[in-house]
Amino acid sequence: MNPVAIILAAGKGTRMKSETAKVLHRVAGRPMIEHVIAAVRQAGVAKIVIVVGHQGEEVCRYLGDEYTYVWQREQLGTGHAVMQTEKELMGSSGPVLILCGDTPLLRGETLRELLTVHQREGNDLTLLTAWLDDPTGYGRIVRREGQVEAIIEEKDADAETKKIKEINAGVYCFDREKLFAALKEISPANAQGEYYLTDTLQIFARRGWKRGAVQVADPVEITGVNDRVQLARVGAILRERINTELMLSGVTIIDPATTYIEAGVKVGRDTIIYPQTYLEAGTEIGERCVIGPFTRIAQSVVGNDCTILASFVVESKIGNGVNVGPYAYLRPGTEVADGVRIGDFVEIKKSRIGTGSKVPHLSYIGDTTIGVGVNIGAGTITCNYDGVNKWPTIIGDGAFIGSNTNLVAPVEVGEGAVVAAGSTITKKVPPGALAVARERQYNIANWALRRKTKKEKEE
């Protein structure tokens, strides 16, 4: 069938009150138009033409060169927008699917059904419709003896037409040649002074070209986004879909209403997710994990049998059987091997932590490679920044770093070495050695008593 899709993304989106292009506003971790593109791909459409206009450079730059872009320099309506694609669609043999870039709730299955019905019934035009109890604001579907005859926009509808509850969903499947033939006959003689794509339906009816319709099962799918309030409502629906799919696949979500998981996140079976957890796009969680509460994980991979409590993990890789938190911060570039313990108030940046090592609490580890079976004492920091450059620290297998240690990079602690608590290490520690880098303690006898006596005399 080789269908082509046209996605309309040229609108100004003035009600968003934003410097960002309307279709690039993010919902459930993706710009709205990416949800639409994903649905089109799921429907089996390979070629996608995107009509851009207002802030079009921003849209093209974000989406990249995978798509064909056509410019609508003047905002003269949906029909005018589609007219701009004629040259790009020359030679296409399959049907043309047309939809808007601000309808992120559309499902791929719905679009696939539209295409299937269009082909099976041999239609020249098949449109998606919905039945609404309150159709205010939508174009009404006018039928004659069951056949779709016209779409009348709200602003052009009389009182009788406004009583119709079947509405236009804004998604169409056209025969290419007949589409562009009909577009040449439409005019802007309407309340908006625009070229309506919907006016082509009357032309199809007049010429006797075959029309059909598919009524969407769930009208919520056709919801468009025009302002931030609608964006939030659509986001809630998408998150509910995502959470429901995960729970049906074997994931326990304690309270879906307070769990925020973005599109594309993968979670393994028997993982438990507690409230106030945020799993952002690009994240993969393994099986039998416990995540949250009060945890945020972004663009990271977490293995099986891990526990992450009240922590923030971003652009990091975590192995199997790892415990993180509470109140840990794993920054970009962090790699944690199997069986590691990252405790409370620990920050790790661009470092590799070897199998079975422990950074239990109150430490900063940056630009560091830690070997296998290393213990990092409380209050240890790697001094990796000299004000100009970042420097590495290397800690060998089996080393023991005492509490309140400063490791001044670049520096290396050898395999099996021990660093005494309270040390500031500036030179290499050989394997198996004990490093002590602190001033020798000395005591002044009776100092406290003399101080007290002097204070009493002064008073």
C-alpha cells in the first residue's frame, strides 16, 4: 500500500504563550510531534512529510534530517498547508494520511485501522470521526442517507448543524490524485478567510468519489493541545497509559497517581516502584528492583535486583544487586558494577566503581576509578579540580580509605593499600602500604584547667 503521512506543524500556537514551537512542547518526556510520529510509524507508514511554518527552523533542527519538510510561509489554513506538499508527493502511489502534530494521544492502532478500512472499502477519502456529548468547537459531520456529505466548522454552522454530535477528528486518508484535484477547487470564502481541508469533502461528494469514515473507539485520542492546561491534561492521560501497560506486564506501582514514568522507559518484571518516583526517557530498569520513594532516574540503565531509595541518578549505568541511597546523587558518566553499595549523601561524578566496593556515606567521588572490593570511609573526597583542569584518581582493588580522607588528584592508591583516617594524600600510595598524611598529635597538659582559672580571675 505504501502510504505517505503529512503532519501539519505550521501553526503559531499563540495560546501556549511560549518561545518554543508549539509541537515541541514536551509531554510524557517527548515533544508532542514525536508522539504523533511514533503513532504514524506504528501504523506502518515509512515516508513522513512535515509541514512547518512559524518557528519551523526550530522544528526542523530538533527532528533532524530523517523527514521531508515543506514550508507554509503564510498561515492560510489546513487546505493551504496540504497544497504545499504536492510537489513532494508526486509519484507516490499509496494513500495520503493527514493529521496534526499537536494530537499526542493518537494511537498507532487507530491510524492502522483507518488505513485498512480505506484500502478494504476502496475509498477515495476516509476520515476519522468521534461521537461527543458536547461537540462544541469541533467541525460537525453532515450525513445524507448515511453517507458523509460535508464537514461544517463551528464558526460556519447554523443552529441545527450545531446539534450534530458526530465530529471531525482531524485525521484523513485520501487518494493522492483526487486530493490535489479537490484542493484546486476550494476557496477561502468562510468566517476565517482560510482554505479549509475539510471543504474537499463536499467536492468529493459532488463528484461522486467514494467516501467512508471510521469512528474512533475512545474520543480522548483526538484531543488537541492549544494551551498549557490541555498539555497537562494530556500528560496525565499518557502517564496513565504508560503506568497501566507496565503494571499489566508485571511491574508493581504502589500509587500510579504519584508515579511519573515517561514514554519509552523500560521496567522489568517484579520490580516495585514507590510513590514520587520519576523515571525519565532513556531509562531502563531491570527485574526485581525496588525504586523509590522520592527517586528520580534519567537516561540511565539499572540492572536486576537493585534498590534505589530517595536518590537522583542521571546518565549512569548501574549493575546488578546494587544499593543506592538514601540521598545519593549519581551524575553523568558514572558506572557502578555489581554488588556495589552507594550510601547516604554520596555524590559520584564520571567515575567507575568496581564490583563489591562500598561508598557508604558522606563522600564525593569525581573522575575516579575504584577497583574491586574497595571500602571508602565516611567523609572522603576526591579533590579532582584545581580551578582549571579536572584530574583523575585511581584506587586499586581491595584498598581501604579511612574516614575524612582527601585524595588530591592526580593521585593513585595501590592495590590492598590502606589510607589512615584524616589523611590528605598528594602522592602515590604503593600497593599494600599504609599511608598516613596528617600532623602528629601532641597534648598540652592542664591547658583546659588553666584556661578555666584564667577566665574566673578575669570575671
